[in-house]
Amino acid sequence: MLKRSSIQRSNEELKAYFADLAVQNLRPLWTVDQPKEPKSKAVPYVWHWRDLRSRVMRAAELVGTEEAERRVLVLTNPGTQWGAANTLLANIQVVLPGETVRAHRHTNAALRFIIEGKSGYTVVDGQRCPMIPGDLVITPSWSWHDHANDSDVPMLWLDGLDGPLVRMLEVGFREDYPEEIQPACEGNDNSQSRYASGGLLPAWEAAPSTPHTPMYRYPLKQAKAALERLAAQETGSLYDGVILEYTNPVTGGPVMPTIGCYIQLLRGGEHTEAHRHTSCVCYHVVEGSGYTLVDGQRLEWEEKDVLSVPGWAFHEHVNTTDRPAVLFSLTDIPAKRALGYYREQAHYSGRQ
Ligand code: 1HN
């Protein structure tokens, strides 16, 4: 009969064997702990705007955009020491009136969610994208981008990037544009007027073959109108309330292959059910206040705060006011789905 084997040896023999393996840069797999499920190094965390804003503004007093190619504070998760979440960066950037921020490109895919300001713009591959608070602007992997503030007030925004993933995959390239800034096309980015026509697409054009959305800018005005329309007629998700994904209008897929973007509305008093998924999430509070319970830990949030929910951590959201709360979020769902590693699970008792 075939069966599992059992071998007699002394502990000294085994110890000597392990020591010899170490010299050869070999490891016995049977001594390595193999967890049943993931446990993120990242911890549940919230950065409050009341602490962030003054520190970002202080950076603008101390360093110019000549010295700091990007005047950015990196929200650093105490568990990972690089980025707000395991695969994602969520940073705050400030650009003062009259400043430009030099053009460059990198393999990191990036997005901006505008927090404060009047106008100002990012030029993405020659397309001038206005930046208005609440708007989402995409700078896909390897696209040239520079920023400028032509208004009379500071601009602050949330930078979302797939930096830690790029580091881990060791695929980081970067390059400076030959000039300070790109020559922008006449007028503003026209991708909004080309692609945001309620499901209608230019039929004379071959479908873009890029892995990212051909639409670079998603105004808050449209997102909010859609959220409010749907909140009036649907329950939405058990776990997220009325939640919408920003999509590539041509494929219906995510905005970029490594980062998925969402916006959600939690009704006044809404308390969602808890679930967990292998993807990690960074939330930015567009409006409202409440808290999110993450693996039993209560993260209180208010307008403009940023919170990090690690992968495979149970989480549920609570809107503690009687008015709607709106959350923007970025996740690594597309990357994990593409690799077949996306999983989701409801909490066994509904809530934590
Ligand atoms: C970057 O290029 C920007 O273009 C912001 O504004 C943050 C963080 C890491 C690497 C590149 C930007 C960044 C970044």
C-alpha cells in the first residue's frame, strides 16, 4: 500500500543539513509557514485633511517646483512604509498660482482627483485637461504629463498611482520631456465631448487599442448627477451603497489596467454590510462624514480625509449624518482580476 513516509533521524543531522542548505542559498519549503489566507502588511489607516492640508501648504513655503519635481507628500501606511496601501500610492500634491510642474513620463499609471482650486490644468500627451475640484483626470502609464496653475488660488489634489506594484514587478522606467512643458493642443482636451455622449461613440474611428480609457477627464458634476439619479431608484450594493465605476467608454472596462476608480453615495444614516476582497482600496471623502469599520477598527472620516483599507480586511461603511456622503476610491481590482487573483467574501454575520 502506498502511504506517506516517516523517516528516523537525529535533530543534529537535520540541523547540520539546514546549515549546509543555507550556505548553498537553498531553503526547505516544509519549514516555511504557509498561511491559509492573506494578511496584509498594510494596516487600516486614516489621514485627516485637518492634519494634511497645513503640512502640504508648508511644503509650498519651503520648496519650489524647481527643487521638488513634484511637490508631493506621500501618505505612508505604517505597515508598508511605501504608499497608502500595499499596491497603491495616494499622495497630496500642491501647485501654487503661477507655477508649472515639469513634463515627464513614467511607467507608473497615475490619476488626479482634484480637491481644491479654481482652474489649472494637466497636459496629458498634448491634451490640456482642466482640473476642477471633484474631477478625475487620468495620466496613463508612459503618457507625458505636466501641471500648471493659471489661477489665483493654490491647487491641491490627490495623486493615485500604482507605484508599489511597479516597484514589486520591477518595471519602473521614467524619462524627462525634452522641454520644460509640452506644447499643449489648442483648447481643452476634447475626449469629454468625443466619448461622454451617453453610450454613443464616433463610428468613423477604429476602437482605440490602448489598455486605458481614451477619455482623460471625468467631471464630478456628471458623477454626482448619476449617483443622485440612481440613489432615487435603486438600493445599490449591500456593501457600498450606490457605487459607480469610472469606465473606459469604448470597452466598459476599468480606466487603467492596474487601477480601478469608483465613486459611491451612502445615504443619510446608511450602514452597509461588511465584506472583504483581495483588492486594497484608498478612499477620499468628497463630502459628508461617518466612519468605516475595518477588521473591527473604527476609522472616523470627514470631508477630504483619505483612508486605506487593506486587502482581505472586512469593512463596512456608516454615514453618521442625515445627508448623503460621497466617497471616491481607487483600487487594484483590475490588476488582480487580470491575474485571476480577485476574490470577494461577505461577512458571515452581515456586519462586524
Ligand atoms: C508623479 O509623476 C506625480 O506627475 C505625482 O504629478 C506623484 C509619485 C511617484 C512617482 C511619480 C505627478 C508621483 C509621481
